[in-house]
Amino acid sequence: MENQVKVPARRLVSTAVAMSAAVLLLASMAEAQDPPLLPSSQTAEVAQIATTTAEPAAAAQELPQPTPSSVLSNMRIRGYADVGFGKPLQEKLPEGGLQDSKNSFQIGDFHLFVTTKLSDQWSFLSEMVVTSGFSNEFSAELDRLVAQYSPNKHVRVGLGKFNSGLSYYTNQFQLAKFYQTTTGRPIMFTDNEDGGILPIHQVGITVRGEIPSGRLGLHYIGELGNGRAFTSNGDADQNFVDVNNAKAVTGGLFIRPDAVPALDVGFAMYRDTVESDTLETFRETITTVHAVWLTPNLEFLNEAAILKHRSEDGDSATTKSFYSQVSRRFGVTRPYGRYDYQDVPLNDPILGQGEVAVAFGPRKAVSGGVRVDIRQFAVVKVQFDRALLHDVWASGVHAQLAFAF
């Protein structure tokens, strides 16, 4: 049976109406302004570049070619941040879920993005994120740091810390809320620091590029990295030292047909050997698939993941997660909807042993909202969520201002 939300229904409805009215007012004001910096969906070409060393879409323009003494003059620094109010359904939730959230003002994430074009074939990217959670304490993290060598379209090699090739969404939309249609990422791409189930980042080497395939548009992904740790006294991202000598291996294929440039379909597989605090060894296997239709005016995103942990004794547990998101752009206004599902079995031997607890059992969310591009550098979103966590349904409304500078 559903639990009753602590906030009275009429207060929740009035909050949603007030926020929606504000967004509609902003939309009417924005119609007369310059077009937004970019549509909320990035292009496929930008997605390829942004996977490793380019900036998010707005910053992924070609830099002038440097002379031997002008490398620093080609450095580009950009920032992204967001503020909000309400009860957000994002990675950061109190232990009891949405029903234990309070209507609050929030400082979101601050991203400092630095890129440099070193030569025709070499480039560099770094992304620093400063964020806070329910402890109200700020923490800084080096989210990405990649040196890249790209001699041609068939080979793009990156070395450092990068977004894992398991995910379409995190490579396409990055972390900055400014580029995301919704107020937050799908549940399946929650960071490990916030109880996520997937290795969003990798430290190691990544290789990707086009496979000669004519108009089929076939691409490959290959990665070798440290993997992640499941210990109670360390970061899940093994930034400096691996807990064992085994390395995580990722491989994948996807197509972007010339005849249907909006289509992107592919899969990836990840294998690693991980150890728990008890030094017991487990085999971790993750398979992801995606099917996407993406144009400046229409986005239809679908991804699924199956994660399996198998012990040396043969015992195994399988976690399943997926989301489906759709939105349509009308001028500067983009209404959207998303459904999230995730089920972590209670007998999983690894996910409960990390520094941050993972929410076991089924987790579902139905979200809907509207995004308005009010300026080239700022967007406003209002989102309503109905979510299930720990067998309790709860509702929340969240407003967000995201901007680039």
C-alpha cells in the first residue's frame, strides 16, 4: 500500500502550479530573445568528441592551431553550475528516499572545464566538480582528466580518467545540468559516491573510432582500466592505485547510419575481477544496450543494463536497470517525460559493501516536466516526480536554474 506523502497534497499541487506558471512566464519572455546556445540535445558528432577530450557541446568548437609558443593561448576555460528549490529526484537522496526529502534551496554542482588544443593530433581535457549533498559539506572531485591522441577518424586514444564507454547518456550530456533536458540523470547513471550501480568513470586507456563500413556508420569502443573498488574506506573510482592486479576490460559497437543520422544503436560489455573487504573475489560482468533517436527538436532515449556478480563458489546475483526518456522542443520550450526502473537483489554480495550504500530492491520513478531556454547561457526547468523506494511511493516537485559562463 502506498504511504501518504508528508506534504499535504494541496500544497504539492499549489507548488507545482506556481513553478509551472513561472516557467510559462519565462517562456513567453524568452521567445523574443536570441536562440539558445545549443538545443538540449547534443549532436552525434559532438558526442563522439565529448566522450574523451572535448568540452560539452557549446564548448566543442574547433580551436585555432597553436604555434610552438602559444599552447597556453589556446586554453579554453568554461564553467557550469545550477541552483534549485524543491524536492529533487536526482542522485542525491536521503537514505529514506524522496519521502524523507524536505523542500529546500539547493546549490547544485559547479563544473570547471578546461580544454587545450595542443596540436593537430593532440589535445587535453580536465573537469573539476565541486558539489554538496545531504551532509551540507562541499567536496571537490577531479571528474575527468584526459590526454588524447587522434591521428584520424578511425583511431582516437585517450589516457587518464574518462567517462566509461558503458553509457550513452553520460557521454552525450555530460554532468552539467545545463546540457541535460531533465533536472538530473537517469537513476541507472547515479555516481558511485551517491549509491550508483555502474562504473561511470574509468582510469586507464580508451580507444574508439570509426570502422570502415560504408554508409552503415559502424563505430567501436575499447577500454582498459582499474575498474572500481568495493571497500568501506576508499573511493569507488580507483584514481591512483588498484586494489588488485586484474584490470577492467570494456568493449562495444554502435552504428550511426548515414541514411538515418538521428539513429544511434549499440551495446557494450564490461568485465572485471573485484574484491570485497573480506578479500573474497567476485567476477563482475556488465552488459548495456542503447537505442536512441536524437535530433535538435526530438529526443527519444532508451538504455538498459544487466549487472551480474558471481563468486568463486558459483553463487550469483543479477541487477537490472533501464530508463526511457522522450522530449519535444517547441521554440525555447521543451516538455519531457521519463520512466526509470532499477532492481538490486538483496543477495548481491558486492553492492552493499562499498563506502556508500546502494538502495536494494525495486526502485521506480515517473518524471515529467518542462525546460525553457531563457538565454543563451541559462535554462529553467520544473519537474514533477513520483518515485518508489524501499516499498514506499512519494512525490516531489523541483525547480532548477542551470547556466554556463
